[in-house]
Amino acid sequence: MYYNAFIIHGIYGNPEENWFPWLKKELELLGCKVFIPRFPNPGSPKLNEWLEFFNKYTNYLNDNCIVIGHSMGVAFLLRILEKYSVRAAFFIASVTPGIKNKYSWSMKTFIDKELDWSKIKNNCKNFFIYNSDNDPYIPLKKGEELAQNLNSKLIIVKNSGHFNTKAGYVKFELLLNDIKKIITKDL
């Protein structure tokens, strides 16, 4: 089976940071077609701009697609999952509605309204949610809330910060192994 995979960066992010290039290479070795869009205005993002930019990719969203979001990229993917179906979603250091941190004001359009959890759960049956117990931006409680809203379990990764380069994340083996559990079922 052939899979499409999307890796979505967060605020101030880009496709070349953190574990994204490593994961892209690993997934391509498994036969996936991998997209890491470079979204406009990552330092001052607007949801409508990101949705419009992403329109050119929506024909790749289907039951043979997985989506991977980091930080605010999770908030974006949750909006996508209100409309499109995918095989699995992997959420790392999740930004969700109601979060309060020093970046909340600049992510306002992504987090200012509640999500349609029933649509999201209907459009994706496999959720993997990763949070650290010492993330400087995302309280563990936000991961717990997300897991509860998605009827999923929370994977707590000890001492992993924000799962970024600063926290030592240029590779993310646990994530890759969990993705393999989904995509190798059909190989």
C-alpha cells in the first residue's frame, strides 16, 4: 500500500527544523510520498492563509494518508480533520483551543474557536498524542485534554521538552516506530 504523509510545522517553524527532515527521509525509505509544506508567515500565522495555502494538497488527503503535526501544526491539522478523512494522526506537543502561553496571541486564529470533535473522530480513527512532562510551552494537561477529546491515550515522553532541536530532537524514533505500526499493516 502506498501512503501520503504530511508533516506540519508550528509557529516560527519551517520544514528544515527539528526531526522533520530525518522523518521525511525515513518515511520515503518506507515508500511514502512525504510533504512538509512551508506555510506563509510562520511568525505571524493566520488560519485562513494556511488553509488557502494548503488547498493545493487536499487531493492527497485520503484513507492512505497520515498526518503529523508539531505544536501549532496540531491546531492546524485538527481544523483539517474537521473536513477531511485520513488513516492516522500523530500529534506532538499539541497546541489546542484554550491554551495560554506567551505565543497564544499570535496563534489566535488557530485556537479561538472550539473544534467539532465528533467530525474529527469520524474522519480519523487512529490518534497518537505525544507530550512531554517538561515542555516549556505546552502544559501536560493540554495533552490530557486532547487525548480525552479524541478517546485516545496520551503518550508521555519524559524530559523531552518541546520535541525540538533545542530539546535534542533531530530524530524521533518512537514516532517513527508508531507510524510503522500503521503503515506496515497494509504492506
